[in-house]
Amino acid sequence: MIRQRRGPFAPGDQVQLTDPKGRKHLVLLAEGRTFHTHRGGLAHDDLIGAPEGTVVKSSAGTPYVALRPLLADFTLSMARGAAVVYPKDAAQIIALADIFPGARVLEAGAGSGALSCWLLRNVGEDGLLVSYERRPDFAEIARDNVERFFGGAHPAWQLRVGDLLEVTGERSDEDGGAGPEDPADPIGPADSFDRVVLDMLAPWEFARLAADALIPGGVLCCYVATVTQLSRTVESIREQSSFDEPVAWESLVRGWHVEGLAVRPEHRMVGHTGFLITARRLAQGITAPPRRRRPAKGSREEPDQ
């Protein structure tokens, strides 16, 4: 079973060391080893057996606060293949796509495994997360990161290597229709998901697949980086007609400096990282009602004369 570690630090634990300037270092504890910085070394044995939240000093006298990393900390420090989904976006996905304990979730692509960790944390051991990743090297990084965070293989996780269009036997119209008749590990009628989360270059190619995979009332959530991806994804969901009106947004996070009466916004902020789109699956055979608001002039391509 996957459990959150508590109690004193032990060999094999991950420890986050924070110096007086707020710089953070992630260390995997092992007996007899030493963590080295330009401010001196710190013996792992000084941490093993110590309670979480302790302060230890390097050989040069620099104090470090020692805590187990939060998932947000781990996400920002993990080994990367593909870019990671930032904690601010992962939190929005968890909340507004309503990822709940026991949920069955389809994810593509897995990337470096950051979002997979967040999804697994929320579906729990009684849920299911099926993650597809096209590149084997990224899939290996994702597997290592997930197992490193949870301390082993998560029982609710299935990581499948391959292009989702190929593995499911689906093809976009641009690719010429149906794919192979006997795909490996296909998603068929027996597979039904509460949520589908797409973090990939062209999520609009999967609107029909998502509709087939989702239960009525299920949520499709797409994460894209650019305005052109945002536009094409939203329009493809509308054209698919199996979903209610999609909702799109982004989140911006700005920290604040607070010291006595010196209270002001930080000079730096986490601005645009990506756009999020969610849509609810309608009942089988039900199509979305036409949009009431009139589109702005020029929002659609003019037909050829």
C-alpha cells in the first residue's frame, strides 16, 4: 500500500533542505553519505532519526530547515523529459475537473509524470489512472518520478507506451480514417472513464475518442500552451457535439512580500504557463443545443468565393 511517510527521517526518505536565503535542495537519505554544497557538507546520518521540521547545520555552520517535500516541491524539482504541469495548473485540474477518490481517469500524455502524481494522489488506491505516453524515454522518466514520489509502484496506475491514436485504433480525418484493426492495449467499449485529461500538442484530435471513453456527465479537461491550440481545441469540442459548452481559462499567481509594514507584491510572478479547457459529456445520443450568443464578425473563416 502507498502511504505518506510520517515520523522521524529514515534511510530512503526524501528530505527538502532550505537554507537561510530560501534556496531548496532535495536529498535522498542514505546511511554514510554526505550532502555537499559551497557552504560545507551535511552528513545524512545527522538527519536520519531526527524529527521532521528539525534544523541541521553544515560543516561551515549554515543552518538548514529539513522537511519532507510537498508534492508541489517535488514537482518543481523532479527530473524532466517533457515540461511539467506546474502546481498552480495541477491544482486547477484537480479542483475544476473534480478528480475524486475512486475515479477512473484517462491521461495522455504522461510527460515527466508530474500531473500523474497529482492525479494518483487524488484517485487513491481504489481508483484507476491509465496514462499514455508516446515517447518511451519520457515514459521511463515518468515511471521513475512517480515511483520515487510514492516510494514504489502505485497500484492504481497503468502506464502505457504508445500514441493514443494508434493504440486505440483511432485516426483523425486528416490521417485518413481508421487505424489498425488489432491495436495493442486498445480502449474499447468495456473501458469507461469518469475523467479524461489531455496534455499534448494536438488534443483536438481526441475529441471523439474522449466522448467515446467518458461516461455521461464525465469531464474532459485539456491543457494547452498557446492561443491557437486553445482556439482549435475549443472549436473541435463544440463541433464534436457530445459535450456541453466548453469553458476555458488560465490562472496567474503573484506572491507578496510581507515584512512588518513593508507589504507589497513580489517583483516576480508565475504568469502564463498554459490554458485549461473543461467540458461535460452529455448523455448518449444527446447533442449540445446551439449557442445563443452571436459570434463576433471574423471569428470564423469566410467560405471561399
